Amino acid sequence: MFTALLVSWIVLVVILYDILLGTFHPAKALVLGGVVLLVGLAIARFTIRLIARPLQLLGDGIAAVIQGKLQPIRVSRTGDEIEHLGESFNKMIEALLASEDEIRQHRELLEHRIRLRTEELEATTRRALEASQSKSEFLANMSHELRTPMNGVLGMMDIVLESRLTPEQREQLETAQRCAYSLLALLNDILDLSKIEAGKMVLERIPFDARKVVEDCVKTALPRCRHKGIEIRPEIHPGVPPQIIGDPLRTRQILENLVSNAVKFTEQGGVTISVRDVSQDGALALLFEVRDTGPGISKEKLAAIFEKFTQADGSISRKYGGTGLGLAITRSLVEIHGGEITVDSEPGRGSTFAVRLPYQEAPAEARQEAHPVSPVSAGDRHAADPARTVRVLVVEDNNVNQRVVTAILKKRNWMVEIANDGREALDRLEDVPADHFSLILMDVQMPQLDGLEATRRIRQERRWDQLPIVAMTAHAMNGDRERCLQVGMNGYVSKPVQPAHLLSVLDQYIRNQVSIPKPMLPTIENALTAKLMSHDQDLASNMIQLFLQLAPERLQKLQNAAESGDTQTITQEARNIGSSAKAMSAQKLSVCARKVEKAAEAGDFTAVRAGLQAMQREILALRPHAELEV
């Protein structure tokens, strides 16, 4: 433009000069204008070729790179800085392409490694699950294989101890019996520890009296304390609620482990068990303390006493015995409760173990039960009607156990018939009238036909609907009792059986057969309950028992789903609970479940939480309907 303006200015000056001299001629002006136009076009073409086009190509290439198209830029061979800049860009693009290729190779290598690691992890997980399953099967089989001979040993000892013996013989047998029970306690500890490690320890949530738990622990330890000449006493502080919601069995186990340790290590003085209310900010909590006047524990050894298979001193095992599992199990149970355990001890001044456990306040209807029913011994019960012949079919493949159970049952003058497996039991039932046997005592693990399958086949026949079947099994793993009840058994007794407990359980069902009435319970509608219980009273109560055992896990699942907003899980679990409630004729619970289901479908999680609280109250109100746990 500058050149064109300059040439145009010169042409204009020439034309003006000609006009001034009077020599202007249009042809001359036209020629000069044409020359200026040609010069301008030549300059424009040269400029475009030399500067503008290379810049345009460079700009297009950079725009393509910005868009992610790493392709070489077309460079005009102008021999100037623009060509140099284009070549520099092309080298940069080549470097980027090389880096991208290297990154792609690294990504492919990384994906390959991740795939291999994932496959290895899946294989490891699969092996771990198989190992866990094998461990569970091993523990179940070990439990059965150990409990079966233990049942024979303890049963035969009980029988012999009731006969005429010299004082020396009685003392020797009682010593052997104590050793056998110690071995059984060790087996129970190992199984409990395995359940805890596998995450299968589920806490129950039912109303109970913490004061009575403390008193029962004192009664249990009293004989050992008397034998050692030491004192044991409970301290129930004012303000402890009469009824709380929690797991009485595991609470008792925690206290009994601590009391057992205290009694074992205390040679003089005594042991005190106390409980007091330490609730804060409306959250109910109880503090249990077990104090002893034993040798105490040094500060540096306190941390080790809660480890598995660990004791404060190696000499303790030699002097007092034990494996060091009790406190480890206790700490695990406390942690499962969400509580805490502490110990304060000093050598020569005894020890104090303190356990703080959270609970829930029992609803009003549960608190009204001032004296909850507790298990009773066989001697406290009335035996079956003596005018009626009681025949018990014992289905057991072990000859020693057959002899033990026969000896126990014949103390009541009951008739006993033996079947060596489930198939033989079915054949025996086919050969006699439907009311020939008063009860079947069924082992679970047997050759030919096991007890579970035999029970299923018995329950398929209507004529045996009223025949009670009680499982007698050495299986003691989590869920074994539930499996027995699901197939139609009425009760469950684990081996080794104690004579008083076995007779107490069997009395329960045999007495029911002589038409001892059961009171109607207000929570379940009376008309439907009467219809259900008239069909099979024990089956009805066991249905409720099974439901109550599964209810804590179901409620926890519902609460977790409510917190995470999982509508599908809430709907499905509420529907399952509602179906179970209908089957038990628990109409109020069924209505609550339906409300929760509708609230979840509507996305109203406030209503869902309120409904869950109502469901929990109705489930707690079902507790009195269940028979005593056997």
C-alpha cells in the first residue's frame, strides 16, 4: 500500500505539473494510471506470495495442532524467518507425535499390567473365598467331630456319677468332668473367635434386664469362689434401667469372661461385679466393672493381655492354665457392640476391668415386663402326664450317643426306640400309627439320609404334622439352628447335651401334646393366632423365633439403605418383612412394613425413618410370643 500510494503521488504530481504548464493530455494520464495499477498488482502478488501465504499456511497448521491434529505444516520455501518458523513448528509436531506414541505405548503397557493385576486379584479373591469356605467347613466338621465324642464322654460321666461310687472314684470322675468341660469351653472360644474374624457374629436386639445378667454371672461363679474361699458380690447402682434393648447373651459372655479371669487369679479377698448408668446426651450406656484383689498386672504388660493366645506372663499358663483367648474375644465383642474396654491394674493391688456398652432404651410395653421369663431346669418343670406312655424315637448314628441319650430318657421312664439314620427313621414311622411316638430326637449329620432331609420328608406327610422334632446336633456354627428350624424342626439342642437341659427341652414339647393351653398374646391378632397355633403351636412359636433372629440384620440393612437413599433395597426388604409378618398374623407389623415400602417408593426418607422406628417397636413386641430359646 505504501508503494502504491507513493507511485500514485508521483503520478498525481506529474499530472498537476502538466496542468500547470498547460501541457496536460488525457492519454498521458491514462497511461500513467495503467502503469500505477500494474505496479500495484505486481507488488500485491509479490507480497502475498512472499509473506501472506506462508503466514496463512502457518496459521492453518497451528489451528490444526490446537484441534489435536498433529500433522506437519506446509512450509513455503521463502528462505526467510517464516520458513524457519514453520520448520521449527514441524519439529515440535514431530516431538509431540513421538511423545504421544510413547505415551500410548506406556498406556497400553499400563492397561496390560492392570489387566494382569486385576486377574491376579480376582484369582486371589477367589482363592481367599474358597479358603474361607474351606475354613468354615473345617470348623463345622471339627465342631461336629469334637462335640460328638464329647457328648459321649460327658454323658457317660453324668450317668456314672449318679451311681454308687467311693469318694475317691467320685473325686476322680468329677476331676475328669471338669477337664472335659474346660475342653468344651476352649472349643467354644475357638468357634466364637472364628465367627468374629469371619464377620459372622450378629448381635441380637431384644429387651433384657442388665441387673439380672450381673446376678446370673455371680451365681455362675459362686461355686468356684466358695471352693477357693473368696467372696463374690454384685453392686447394682441406682438408676440402672429395668429393661434395655441389646444382646443379653453376648453381654453375659463379656461379663462371664471377665469374672472367670478375676476368679481364676484371685487367691484371697474377693471379686466385685458392678453396673451403673453412664448415659450422656440422651444416649443410653451402661458401665460394667469387674474388680478383683488378685496379683495385678504391670503397666508394660497391660497392652498385651487383649491379644489372641497371649497372657501377661508365660508362668500364668503353667500355673493357672488357659490359652489367652478369653480377653481377646471379650475385646472383640465389646468392639462389635461399639463400646470400649479399659483396665486399671497395679501389681499387688488387683485389677479393675471396665466395659462401657451402648444400648437402647426399651419401649414402654417392654418395660412393663418387670420379670422376664428365664429358662428353667428340668427339675422345675412338670413331667408329662404319667398316665400317658411317652415314646421317643432317637435318630442317632453314634452308638455311644445312643446309649447316653437312652440312659437320660429312661430316668423319666420314657420308652426309647433307636433309628441309626434318617432313612431308618422314616421306615420306623411308616410301620407304626401316627400317634405312636411322642417326639423325635433327630441328629443332623448322619449317613444314608441326614436329619435335615429326613425332617423335610416327615413334614411332607400331613399325619405327622403334630409330631415334635428336636434337633440334637454337634454343629454349633452360625446359622445351624436357623437351618434346623427352616426345614420344620421344632427345637434345637447342641451337643454335648446336659441331661437337665435335654429333659427340660423335651418336656416342653411332650407337655404340649397333652393339651396344656397356651395363653393368647395381644400383639398378634387372636383369631388368626388361634388358627395358626391350633395347627402346630411349636411351629408357630419357632416361626416367630426365627423371624426375631433375622430381624436385627434386616433392620440394620434397612437403616443403611435409608441413610444412602437406596430405594430399591428399602422396598425389597420392607416387602420381605411384610410377607413374614402376614405369615405370622402380625398385622400391625405388616401395616408398618407397607408404610415403609410406600414411603420409599415416594422418595420420602423422613417417613421411611419414622416407619423403621415403628417397625422396630412392633418387632420387639413380638418377643413374648416366642418360646424360650432351646
